[in-house]
Amino acid sequence: MQQVANNHEHGHAHDHEHGHEDHEQLKVLGFWIFLVTDCILFGSLFATYAVLMHSYAGGPTGKELFELPGVIASTFILLTSSFTSGLAILAMNKGKVKELIGWLVVTALLGLSFIGLEISEFTHLVHEGATMSTSAFWSAFFTLVGTHGVHVSVGLFWMVAIMMQLRRRGLTPVTRRKVTTLSLYWHFLDVVWIFLFTVVYLMGVM
Amino acid sequence: MANHTNHNSHAESHGSLKSYVIGFILSIVLTIIPLVLVMNPLFSKAGTIIAIMIMAVLQFVIQLFFFMHIREGEKPRWNVQTLVLGLVIVLTIVAGSIWIMAFNV
Amino acid sequence: MWESLKEFASWFFVTGDPLIYGAMVSIALTMVAIVFVLTKYKKWGWLWREWLTTVDHKRIGIMYLIASLLMLFRGGVDALLMRVQLAFPNLEFLHSDHYNAIFTTHGTIMILFMAMPMMFGLFNMVVPLQLGARDVAYPFLNAVSFWLFMFGAMLFNLSFVIGGSPDAGWLSYPPLSQNDFSPGPGQNFWIWGIQISGIGSLATGINFIVTILKMRAPGMKLMKMPMFSWSVFSSCVMIILAFPILTVTIALLYLDRFAGAHFFTMDGGGNPMMYLNLIWMWGHPEVYIVVVPAFGIFSEVVATFAKKKLFGYTSMVAAVMGIAILSFFTWAHHFFTMGTSANVIAFFAITTMLIAIPTGVKIFNWLFTMYRGKISFKQPMMWTIAFIPCFVVGGATGVMLSVAPADYQYHNSYFLIAHFHQVLIGGVVFGYLAGIYYWWPKLFGFKLDEKLGAWGFWLWNIGFYVCFMPQYALGFMGMTRRYYTYGWDLGWEPLNLVSTVGAFLMGAGFVFQVWQITYSIKHGERDTTGDPWNGRTLEWSIPSPAPFYNFAVVPQVKELDDFWRVKEEKANGTYKEEPVHLEPIHMPKNSGLPFIMSVCWFIAGFGFVWEWTWMAVIGMVGVALVMWARSFQYDTDYYVPVDEVRRTEASLGRVY
């Protein structure tokens, strides 16, 4: 009997120590599952694109309008930002808040320039006469690429919020978890872009 | 107590600078190869498409292992299981749509 | 000024139909009455503190339940209106336009705003209790889910009086749902009502998966988890895999309507058939999403009321999880007649037939559980027993439909209508009703009256067969769904009249159930033990109604049906009493943010519906601000002191 009670006591102390961290672990798992749902969201958009990718309806084709240099630049920018967000995690594991924030700033700036390039690409396309309502192909193109762009933009806002919290509170289990989920999100967006780059642009200019 | 040590090692194994650098270099290489293949076609069109899709998948795997640390975390790895299931469904959505709609385009 | 205001009103509000004027007046009166009562009894603060800001899964469950019963009422009235119109040939009770709107809202409401919330209500009311957990994994997110559902449903229902109802069918196939054929905001109400509540459903899916994987009581291995929780797990896996597809599909439809895109249009290279393909990739799993939890309920009810362990627990788990995966490989059977290759049709016909196997396994498991059991025929058990023959027939007609060549004959006929009502009413509605009767005492502390319940039960059941059996025959006679009227020369009138009578019998059954609930609030048998049915699982080990922290002491689980083990050990004297040690309980704080955020979504949705960009922007900025505010909130939980736990338990008759 005594032993059972003792175990219980022990379990209790353990709970208080780890309760918070366990809870944060729980949120990381939930975030993974959210990423899987986001995968399916992009999968549905890719499926739509794949079915409509030759429906030009007499309008311009991707081959005619895509400008690869800009897209290649965006690709390397996003790839690098995925790497720098990883370096942010390394800094966090070493407990260096300033370095962590520094790498997040670099990541955010790279993300911002990615968005800038995308906006200029879209403006260029619209200028050339390819809009959402030009043909099924362009509808699918703008929706797929645009949805990714919206995800990156949301990530930027989120990044700013987390940097502010890191400055205010330093590294706590909660802020650690937030940085972890943010970097997962960022890597995920890079993965989506790899497929976008391959399927939309590379296959588009072939 | 045992749990505690476990946790420490868990935090440390969150990738090293070396693994991030290797991952980064591999990603760059796997981006350049398809670019070269598309610019200077070595294979037939179908062959190129297959090759660049393989590169994309490889890059995805590299991100998963070197950046997203898919091998870490406590067991059972529910996140990996959900991911695998999700990918099966994504594949079904894309391949199934193409297959079903093939008659209608 | 006055003239332009009048013009705006005549275009903004739905006008010209006495039925709708009547509804407007009654809605306005109800709202005035609610405001009056809340103000008179000074209940605004209570409403805000206890309900609108709650993160307690049981209260959220109760709110889901109330909302779903209201929606059942509205969807049911829609059904009765349709049946009146079809009772005799050439009736002019409803115009064709009005009839189109009614079958659209009936289907949408019954699936998305009745079945889904009733299911989420049961998830919330039961799962944490069954797992021995004190809350779900993310209580705040849970409240967000509920309010998103609620405001999505309100946005959808608003179309009844403002702007006009959608009328392109419950799945709104293009090109009918495009601007050319459905101008005006009705179709947008459909899109945004579903979109907003769909985000909530997705979040609930994630929430309960993590709850089930991570929040089980110590010792409860996955294979010792009650069957209902397994079925919820299966359902949530399907939710997270299927709902993103729905989100994309209707977002694309909206882009077609709003931004002139060409996804599903007839021109510009669009392909309406892609919409069918996409929406059924969600739509088929969706029917399993709602029916699998019902299977879980039947499993709990059968074991409890036959006083036997569930037969074939392992095969049941395998069947439920197998269905979750298999359901993603059958979608094309909803459009065999669309025209695609023979290989596609053969593949999907076979996968569809395969689905019948795990379902058959379950039916046999329930029958073998009952075999040689001492069955007590309480209300939950009555609904379960009624379900079995009903679902077997519904399932068999489903296999008939899966035979692709024959489907060319059945497709979109009343045969199909009868089939899916038989599986959805016989499976889903009967199942959820069984669940509500079963767990009602746990949530409210009293049982629902047996005698009135028996009236409801028999009216529903007799009404069901009288209503839907004739429809199988009507399908064979060539009657197609969505006809708003028919001529005398077709010979359909006797069967249609019988069907209408059956629908009204079911309606009477519902009235008896409402009466039953109101009567039982005062006169229902109180549950003082916490275990009114001699239950087997953990939720029956705590007092009824369950205290807000659920378990004063987290239970240690050794077996499947652990509470049954404890009771047996107590009966034969082998139970070892362990010293109870109360500890402070970690609980989440209430928050108004989920409610406010959902109001912002509602504003944004309303803007999107009317294509008023400024309003949509305001709403979305509001959503972003709330999320920002939440990110900076760190003081989100607290500890309930031991004293308070002891006092609460004592007031419920348990002394520690």
C-alpha cells in the first residue's frame, strides 16, 4: 500500500516538472497533423492543376510567358531561408536568444524577397494578358502558386509575432515550441515550393 | 529521472550544423540537376519528367530527414504515421483525378 | 433616400412568399423574446461567462447538441414541405424555384449542420470521459471549432430571409451553381456557410486525434480503449484527410463565381466534371465520417445492455480503421454515369463492394454480442436493435447500386434517394439518438422518460418504412429525384401519398422526443449513482452530471471495460482499495476569443457572400487580430485547489 502511495507521490512531482513540456509536445504533434492536412490541401490544388494544365482555351501558354531566371532566384532564396530557419533552431538549442532572433530576421527577409519576386512575376503576367479569367490553365496556376504565396506571407506575420515574444520572454518551453512549429512550417513551405517549381515551372517550359 | 536524461539527449539530437549544411548542399545540387536536365534535354520528354520528379521527391526526403528531423521524437512516431497516410491520400487525389479525368479532357 | 432604401431592401431581403414572411416574423419575435428574457432575469453575464466563453468540452458538447436539434427541426420542416408538394400530382403548394431551394437546404443542413454537429456533440460529451482525461488536447481550439460551426450555420440559414436560398442541389454541381444559372448571393451563402464551419470541423478532427493518442488514462493501451473512442479516432482520421479537399473544391467554385476563374465553367477550358471528381473525394469519406461514430455507439450500447463483453473487439477495431482507409478509394461510384473509362468504373465498383465486408463483420459482431446475453430493452438498446435490419437493407441496396451497369438504371432515381436515407437515417440518426439516450444522464443527471420515448421510437420507425419503402418502388417506376411535380398519367400518386404519410409519422416522432426532453427536465428519473445503466467504461465511474474537471483522481486502467472489472472485483471481494490522493487539477481558463474570432469570420463571410470586398477585408483583419492577440496570451490556465475539488465532489455525493 505504502509503495503505491509513494509511486503516486513521485508521479505527482514528476507531473509538475514536466507538465508544461508535455503539453508543448502535444502541440507539436497537433501541428504535424495540421501540416498533413495542408499537404492534402496542396495535393487537391496540384490535382486540379494537373487536370487543367493544358486547357489554354486559346490564351497564352506557360511556355510563352514563364520567365525562369526570376523563378530560379525565388527557388534558391526559399531554399536558403529554409536553411537559415534551421540555423535558428540550432541557435535555440544552444540557448542563444540573440543569435536565434538574428537568424529569424534573415529568414524573414529572405521570405519577404521571395514574396516580392512573386508579386512582380504576377504583375508581369497580368501585364502580358494572363489573368485568373484568361483560361482554366491560368486560373489553376494563379490559385496554386498564390495559395503558396499566401502561406509564406502568413508565415512572415507569425515570425514577427514570435520574434517579439522571444524578445519579451526569452526562451521558455512555450516560446521554444513556437519556434519549433514555425520552423516546421517553413520547411514544409519549402517542400511545397520544390514541387511547384518542378511541376509548374520546369514542366511548364519543357 | 530516466525521463529527464532522455529529454536532454532529445534536445541535443535536434540536428547539428553539419547535418544542416549537408542537407542544404544536397538540396542545391538536387535543384540544379533538374534545371540542367530541362535546359539541355538529355532524355526524352517523358524521361525528363520522371527524372525531375525523382529529384523533387529526393529533395523532399532530404528536408524531412536533415531539416525536419523526422527520425527524432518519442515513439510511437504518430507524426510520421500521419504523414505517410497523408502522402498516400495526396497521391490518390492527384493520380486518381488524372486517371478519372483522362477521358474528359 | 427613401426610394433607394426601399430598393435596397427589396433586393437584400427575400420577398414575395407568405411562408417566408411568416418565418421572418417568427425569427424576429424569437429574437426579441430571447433578448427580453436575458435582460429581465439579468442573465447576460451568466450567458457570457458560463457558455459563450466556455472551454469545457461537456458544455461545448451540449451547445453542439442544442444547435443540431434546431437544425434537425429546420431540415425536417424542409422535408415535410417537399413531401406535401409531392403528395399528389400537379400540386401547386410550392413553386419550382422554392422547391429547388428546399431540397438544397434540406440536404446541406441535414449532413453538414445536423449530422456533423450532433456527432461533434457526442465526441465532446463522451470521449474525454471515456479516456479518463480531464479535457481534450486543445480546449481553446475546441471552442474555436464550435463557434466557427455555429456562425457558419447561422450564415447559411440567414440565406432564408436575406438574399435568397441556394438552389443548386446539396452539392451544388456546376454549371448550375455558376453565375450564369445561379446569379445572386444564394450560392455564395452555401459556399461560405460550409467553408467557415468546415474549418471548425477540420480543427475538431486534429483535436480529437491528439486527444485519443495522447490523453488516455495511464494503463489504457490503444487496444484497451473503448470502441466508441476507436470509432471517433477513425472518423477524425477521415476528417483530417477529407476536409481539406472540400475546402479547396468550394474555394475554387467561389473563385469561378467571384473572380471569373475557369475551373468548372463550360467555357475558357474549365471542366465541370472536375468538380464532381473533387467534391466526391470529400463526399464519400464524409458519409463514413458520420456513420462510423454511430457504429461505435452501437458497440457500447450492445455490450452494456446485453451485459456481455463486445464480441470480436479486435475485428471491430480492424473493421473501423479499415473503413477509414477504404473510404478514400470509392469516390467515383457517385458519378459512374458521368462517362469515363471502363477500367475506372471497374476499379471503383470493386472497391465499393469491398466496403461491404468490414461493415458486415460489424453487424455479425453485434449479433454475437447479443447472442445469449440478458438484453434489457432500454431506449438506447431499442434504437440499436432497430438499426440492424434497417442498415442491412440499406447496405444491400448500396451493393446493388455499386454494380455499375445497373447503376445506369438506378442513378439519381428515387431508388437512390431511398438507399441513402436508409443508411443515413437508419445508421446515423438512429445511432446518434441511441447515443444521446445513452449518455444523456451523464451530462444532465437524469434519464429521459421511457414512455414518451417509446412513442417517439415507434413513430420514427414505422414512419421510416412507410416513407422510404415506397420510394424504392418509385425509383423503379422511373421517378427521378428533384422532380417538383408529376402528372396523373404516371401512376406514381398512391406510393407518393403513402411516402408523405410516413414522413409525417417521423415528424410526429420528433415532436414526441421534444416533449420527452421537456417533460423529463422536471419529471425524469434522477441519476444519483453516476452509473444508471450498469455501464462498463470509465465515464460511468464518475458522478452525473460530471464535474467540470471530470475525474477527481485520474483512473489507473488495467483492462478493456475497466470500470466493469472494478465492479466485478468489488462484488467478489478481490478489489484492492488504493488510498486516494487528491491533487490540484490543471485546467484551461475560459476565453472570449473563440467567440469574437468567429464573429469576425461571420462578418468576413457575409462580405464574401455579397462580394463586398471592404466588409470581407474588415472581417479577415479582425480574424488576424484575434489570432495575433491569442499568440501573445500566456496566462491561459490555472490550478483548481484540492479544497475546491473536495467540496465539489462532496456536493455530488462522493467523499474523499
